[in-house]
Amino acid sequence: MTEVQQHWDPIFGRLTLSQVPYDNLIVCFAFFFAATLGLVILGALTYYRKWGYFWREWLTTIDHKRIGIMYAVVGTVMLFRGFVDAIMMRTQQVMAAGPASPGYLGAEHGYLPPYHYDQIYGSHGTIMLIFAATPLLAGFMNFLVPLQIGARDMAFPYINALAFWLTAVGAALTMLSLFVGDFSHAGWVGLAPLTELPYSPDVGVDYWSWAIQIGSVGTTLGAVNIITTIIKMRAPGMTWMRLPLFTWTSLTTNVIGLTAFPVLGVAIGLLSLDRYFDTHFYTTGMGGNFMLYTDLFWIWGHPEVYFIILPSWGIMSEIIPTFSQKKLFGYPVMVAATLSIGCISWTVWLHHFFTMGAGPIVNGFYSVATMLVAIPTGVKVFDWALTMVRGRVTFPTPMLWAVSAIFMQIIGGWTGMMLAIPAINYMTHNGVFVIAHFHCVVMVTVFAVIGGTTFWFPKVFGFTLHETSGKWVFWLLVGGTFIVFTAMFILGLTGMPRRLAYVPYASWWPILAIEELGVFVDIAALGAFIYQMWVSIRDRELNKAGRDPWGTSRSLEWMTHSPVPAYNFAVIPHVNARDEWAWRRDYRLHHVMPNEFKDIELPVNTPVPMFIGICSAAFGFAMIWRIWWLAIVSLVAMIAIVCLRSFGGSTGTTIPADEVRRLERLAARPSMRSRPETAIPEGVVVLGGGDAR
Amino acid sequence: MSVDNTKPWEHPEVSLSSAGKYFTGYVVTLALLGVSLLLVREHAMTAFNLLATISVLAFLTTIAKLVFLFHLDFSETQRWNTLTLMLNVPLLILSVGLTSWMFQVLFRRVMMH
């Protein structure tokens, strides 16, 4: 066991009151903001007597739809936190350009001392990729995949809840580092050997490593669940080549997740062994090699890029055909492109460290492999474009987001191809050109996620979002993004390195100021988004959505009611075509309601996943602060809870057929109530029966 | 191969498991890993021999885990699980193989000889 040089005692480990940074004005402000918001939420729950509802319907739920929403909530909260980090970084750089720039709040230049600034870029990256983008997409996959394949829930609903709680614990530990201790100053990638104990003696790196470690166990469990669900739970008739494209991308992304996240676990696990048990995996000399860390990290890191981008492409592939009123162009090629990107994702990771010095043949191999990614990606861009050709294209908000995501994809992709050339990479390595490039790529995810949220919002909550303010959000965010990253590309080509707390050249100030201006536009977009949410919730009764609020949607989830009932489909549908809902609309079968109902078996709620989550939070906290007794107690408690659960109780509940009929009658609009199953032409099966092929 | 959810014991994959197998799995894998740790700690061999030996031990540990803990074999019940695992083989070859190649080239270029 490694001895730490600072204070340690057996009860509180490294934790002392002085670890609470109450003398830091910025952290104090953040604390009061978070505390006020927390008190308002807790107060509202108490005042409106919603604690019972909150416990029954949310905290203990194992319904895939509610878990999906909870993932989205965690992702959104973390997205805002990551956005605040971004604002702080941009502001610091614009205030700290050139030797004459003044300093405030104890900083030599700007308002953030380097150690604080370093933690902010570390947390920005970690949060945005692992605790914002990943949960947001996990939310989409959780909510949509069972609906799109005609299932009642996930294959393992209990593990689904557990996966969510572990992800939430990872996010919570990251947030906690704001107020107790500090966060990693070694970047989101954890630059070795900077993350080793002699160079990072504080708890920052431990917060980072345990948050990722616990969160990634959740992501891995979620991946197992979604893969199993798609393979085993498809409705009758839902053959592989009838799967909606979002489901295909979810499958590929989770195969990537399942195979890549364990590598991250090992990479960070070895780092923890170095920090806790005095091993030397990543120290130079003593037989260790810090490039081994970089290698292992990017073996996960590059597939993770596709983990984030593939579901976003899936979302775009659902939105674009809907608002082109045409089927997706080149569906089989799209599927092949998705799968081949999944395969190629495993062969390109060295392009993140071309400058390691591995020689021309190795660099050449990875350069060519990286360029191969452009082929399936290009195929996708052409397929989306050709879907729109000769379609009846309309541009409501989701379509605007999807189309702008294509443009963002092209900019991000092109600059990616530039960076795939080692010679260019040597010049731009560690520069802001790289930052601008990958932000364009992750902006594809942001655009697709906002587009997807607008698109499926009525399915989730039963009312549509306010359209005019949605367009305001769109133009402001796209405009702001364009300003920020065009300026950043220019700075990158000028040679500006990344991660600078102090910018040495005052001549860069005007371009930094343009970036700051873009950030202000982005803040206005956030304001418009809050306004949009407020107006939409206020007018929810006026904007109630039916089963298919867009009128032109194509896949199975639009067949059921909005919001979706607990059992998803009253009777499991029989799938006849690739775009089943569009097919039914074309054949005038979309009003068909079942005449007969059967009892529906559903999993029953349980607080066990939340309890395991709480124990794992305690375990993570204990490991970070080296409170050994708490680590042992929480680990034992976790194992005990798992054992106890296996002994007993009922895991399923039944909704009687009569209740299903009553709920269906309530949910259906009057015009649909009198359309019996007899309207179906002979030889066509639309409901239930048979095995999925 | 569909089995009623209310009778988990009749599920063919569940009926494969046994306390003896799990116990053997834990003991064997822990022993193999313990031996590796000991060899490394004591610097028991030359660097190359050590690398070769712990690679073999790691391979054996993997096999022991697959057989005793995951119960993978070529029987009717487990055929698909075993086959699916085979999909990981290319990934293993890619990640371990390419890493070895990269580092071998790197050492030749940047380390002192």
C-alpha cells in the first residue's frame, strides 16, 4: 500500500475540513447555485407531496422508458455543467492574452490560476464525453430500442436500472469534486505520467479515475442489455433487414461499448494500482512505460468516439426520411456502413499519438486505416442527401438539426482526414486545430441529440415542443458554434497550443475575442432553450400529441400512444415491412385496434439498483479519500444486497386484460375506438403470434 | 430453446452451473494470477522469459475462466455463446498484435541499445 505524504487518519482517511475550498469565490458561487437549486427541487417535492410518487415511479423504476428519461436528465444536467466549464475556459483565455493582461481573484493573468484552469479543462472533457454525451445517447437507446423492435421492455430490466445508477454515481462523484477536494488537472485523457502520485499528489486524479471506473461499469452493463434486447426480443416479423436504422446503430455502438469499455477499466485499474499499491506500470524506468497508458486509453478512446457518433447518425437516419416523406435511401448500404465503421474503429487508435515516434510504417498503417473511415461515412452522407432528393422535404425543427448535423459532419470529417495525414498531424499535434476538429464531430452528436429530443419529445411526454422558440435555439446555437469553431480553426492554423491558461501572444486576442462572442451567442441559445421548455410545458394542454404527431413518421414506436403506456404495446405487433408504420399508413391499416386483449406480464419495481448505486458511491468516495473501513463496508454491503435479492420476492407483476382494454380505450382518440380488427385484408397479419425471425 | 420464466432452474444455461465448478474456477484462476505476481515480484527470470511465462499463465487463466466460470464448451446449449466469443478473437489479435508491433518499432527507434 502506498503511503501518502499528506495528512491521513484511519477514520476520515485524507479528508479534512481544509479540503472544502470555501475560500474560492467561484466554487462558493457554484455551491450556492447548486444548493439553491437542490433546495428548490426538494422543497417542491415536499410542498406538492410528491415524495411517494417520486419513489414509486422514478427512484425504484425498472421501466426502460423512465430509465431512459432519467439518463437524459443526468446527461442534460452534466451538459450544462460542461457548458459552464467551456464558458469559463473561453473567458479565461480572452482575459489572459499577452503579458500585459491583468489578473483577478489571485490569478497572475485572467481570473483562474493555472491549477484551477487545468481542472476545468479536465472536467469539461470528462463530463462532456462520458457523463453528458454517453448518458444522453444511452437515454435515447433505452427509450427507443424496445419500442422500435416491438418489445415490452429490455431483456434485463433490473440490470438496466443498475446500469443507470452506476452511471449516475460516476456523474455525482465528478460533481462532488467541485465542493470537496479537487478534480484531475491532467486532462480528460489522464496524461501519464502526470497522473502518477508523485506528480498529482492530491485526490483530483482519484476523483477522475473512480468516476470513470464506476460509470464505465454501468455503460458496459447497459451494452450487454441492449445487445441482448435487440437479438432476442424482436417482435414477430421484425427480421434483421427490417430493423430501424437507429436500432442498427444502437446495436453496433453497444458492441463497441461492450468490447472497448473493459480496456478503459484495465487502463485506469493499472493506474490505480500505481497510485495505491506502488506498482510501476506507467512510470518510466522500473520496467514501466507511460506510453502503455496512452496506448490502452486510446484502444478504448477511439471506439468511444464511434460509440458517441453512431447513435447520432441513427437519429439523423430516422429524422431525415420522416421529413422527406420517403424511405431511407440505400438502407442495406447504411447498415453495412454502420457495421464497417464499428469494425474499423478498432484499427485506428494510434492516430491519437502519431508523434510518439513509432516510425513511418506504423504511422502509415494507421493513417490509411483512419482514412478508410471516410468511405462508409461518405456513403452515409450521400445516403442522407439522396433520401432528400425528390422527397417532399419540410423543415420543422428536428429536420433543421438533422440537416445541419450533416454539414457539421462534413466539416468534422474533412478536418479529420487532414489530421489522418501524419505530416499534418505532427504540425497540429496538441494544437487547437485538433480541438476545433473534434468539437465539430461531437457537435454532430449535440445537433442530433437536440433534433432527436424535439422529434421524440411528443412520444415521450405526450405534447410537442414550441416550434418558434425551437427555431430560435437552432439558429443561435448553430450561429454560435460556427463563430467559435471557425475562429478556433484559424487559431489552430496559426499554431496555438491547446490547454493554455495563459496565452503568450497578445496578437491572438482579437480571434479569442471572436470565440468569446460565439460563446455569448451560445449562451443566448441556452436562454432560448429554457424559454422553449417553459412555453412548451405551460401550453402542454394545447399541444397534445396523438400517436404520430408528425404525420409522416415511419418506425414502430409511432404505432403506440403518446406518452407510451407502461406495457408499450397492448398487443405485440406483427411486422410486415421495413418501415412498418409507414407501410400501415400506406395500406390504411394504421387505425386498426386490437379486439382481444391478454394479460400483460411486466417486471416489478425495486429499490435494489438504487441501493447498490448508493453503496458504490460510498465505495468510490472511500477509495478517493482512502477511508479503508468505509470502502470495505460498502463493498460488503453491495455483495450482501445482491445475495439477498437473489433469495426472493416476486420479480414480475401482471396487468389483467380488462385493465389493458380500459387503458387502451382511454388512450385512443374517439375516431379510433370503433375501428375493429376486421378491416384487415385477408392474408395480412398485423398483431402478435409466431416467433421473431 | 424457450423456457418458462417462472422456472429458472430448468433453463439449460442455469442448469450447467455448479458450486464445484465455480469454486475450482476461483481457486485455479487466483492461483495462476498469484504465481504470475510472485514471479514478477521476485524477478525470477530474465525479462524475456518472464514475459513469455506470464503470457502463457495469462492465457491459461483466460481458458480457466471461460471453462469454469462461464461454462463455455461445444455442447448444444453453449454452442452459440462459444461461437459469439470467437468474434472477440480478431479484436484480441488487433489490439494485442498491433500494440506489440507499435512498441517493438518504437523501442528500436527511441530506446538505447
